[in-house]
Amino acid sequence: MRGEGVRVLIVGGGVAGLATVAALRDWGATIDLVERTEAPADSGTGIYLTGNATRMLDVLGMREPVADVAVEIKRQRSANQRGRRLFDIDVAALWHGVGPCVSLPRAELHRALLAGVGDFPIRWGRRPVALTREGERVAVEFDDGTTESYDLVIGADGVNSAVRRLAFDGQPARPLGQHAYRWLAPRIDAEPVWSVQLGRGTQFLTIPISDELTYCYYNDGAVADRPGWRDELRATFAGPAAAMLDALDADASTLHAGPNQEVVLNSWSRGPVLLIGDAAHATSPNMAQGGAMALEDAVVLADSLATADSLSEALRGYEARRRPRADWVLGQTHRRDKAVGLPPVLRDTVMRRLGEKMFRANYGPLFAQP
């Protein structure tokens, strides 16, 4: 079907929302995009995009502006908390023929995606407060008191989605029992390596995201913030942890902390209301698939809308195509979290012997087109 005469609302101006604008730009629909924040974010930490993510940026015509501000990551390294290497992965070879793996500041990714949609109008500082089904359409009441009618509402508004709360019986994200700390520090390693150290149920990750900056991620396994986490990190992990914490102690303005959560739903649509990206299927970040899944969602949704005979058929076809892949990622993140929680001696032995094989198996289905 063509989009002429169809009115679409996209809620959320992040990766999923902007990618959907780009994917639907030639479909012919009238599209509104609303974003609850007042302006584009100029802060945040970092993001790592695997090869299946950059493949979708290529499809959307957005790969070049992202590549211009990103670091290409060619190797991933896993070690124990003392810094003893467990295994390395040549990710450039692993994702060969799919796309490069890159890392960059989140704010730079957002700016690149905004540049990719050009002068498309975004209604900043606006959010829905009520969704009411009216036959085959949805009446959307916004926080400024106005109400508008749409043929399709797409919730691309993240793990704490307002659209999911309003249209899906308030189903919340569920905690994973992990409290994560993210911050930026000066880059100290010239080699573009994604590097993780594994403690007893904890992880400390560093990724270069520019010539000057390193993205740091610490998951302490706790369900709530703990005042002494910095001392524990410094005492537990060898290598760059102390230097990264020194940078944080000097300037904590980039620190972002909070629980990791996942979203699991029986269906991603309710009539003409659809959830995509983290709003539909957020997972643990241990596979770095949040951005990739959002980009793939946008491309597959556009294809489903273009090839179906009706909106309802398109949404059914979209979910049938996407759910096996999203469920695979969910299952793999659970397995990876369990592996990190193994007793260190057992975990280190398994990782040294089977780590590379397990890593390749984790991502196997994602090498294929979505």
C-alpha cells in the first residue's frame, strides 16, 4: 500500500523515532514527530553500534554522517578483574560483509540522525497524555490540551514509554537486578579496542568513542545505587579503572546511573498503535543491540507498510518478521548475564576455552538481513 492519505504520529525523537522518519520518508504518509524534551540532547555518554546497526544506517542513507564522527572498533577483548586476558575477538572479521562496528558519543549520534532527516519538522517539548480508539483511528490528546486524530501511532519513546503506559494497560519495564554507572573519561589507549573486565557478577567496560574520550560502563549487579561503588570498583579491577575513576572524581558531570531494565510483551500492537525499539523489546545492554534493533525495526516496518494491503496487515506482518529476532536477542542476553554470574574460576576456565566460539554463536542469526 501507499501512504497517501495516511496520517502517522511517531512519539519519540531518539534513534528509533528518527530512523522511522527516514525509513518512511518516501512512503507518502503525513508524519508528525513529537519529542517530550525541549531540544536535542547535548549530553549523555557513549554508544556502541555493531555491524547489523551500521548496515541499517547504510540502508537509511545515514551511515556517512555517523562514520564521520565515530571510532571504528576492530577488536573486542575480555579479561578477568585482575586484567588477565580470557579471549579476544576480531570483530572486523566477524562482521565482514555486514558492516563495521563503531562507537561514538550519544549526542553525536543524535546530531547525525537529525542531519539525516534534514529539515523534517519535530515538535519539541510535546508528549501524549491520552490515546482513545475511534474506529480505525486513534485520537491523541497532547499535554498542551490539543487533540489530533491519526491512522497509526508509533511509540518509539524508549524503555519507559508513555505510549506503552497509555495503550498497553500500563505494562512497565521490569528490572534486571543490575545497577549501571556510565560516564566519560579521557582516552588513554591509542588502540580502538572494546575492552571488558569481569568480576564476581560485575563488569567494567571501556570503549574509545573519539580521539579524546572513552566511554566507561560499570555494572555492579546491585538492584539499587550504593554510595561505595567507586571504592569497590577501584579496589576490584586492575588496569584503567583507577584512571577512569580519577577522571570521574574530577568531573562528575557526565555520570549517568540507573537500573538496567527489559521489556517483554505478548504483542507489540494494540489496534493502530505500535511499539518499536526499546519501547517494545528492551533488553540487557550486554549485546549492545538496543540501537541496532531500533534501526532494524524502522527498516522492516517501512517494508511491511509498503508491501501490505492494509495497516492492520502491515502491523501483523511486521511483528511476525521481527519477533523471532528480538526474542533471540532477549534469550542471548539472559544467557550472557548468567555466564557473568558464574563462580569466577569456572567462568574464566569456560571463557578461555570457549569464549570466542560462544561469542560468535551469540550473534550468528544477526549476520543475516532482518
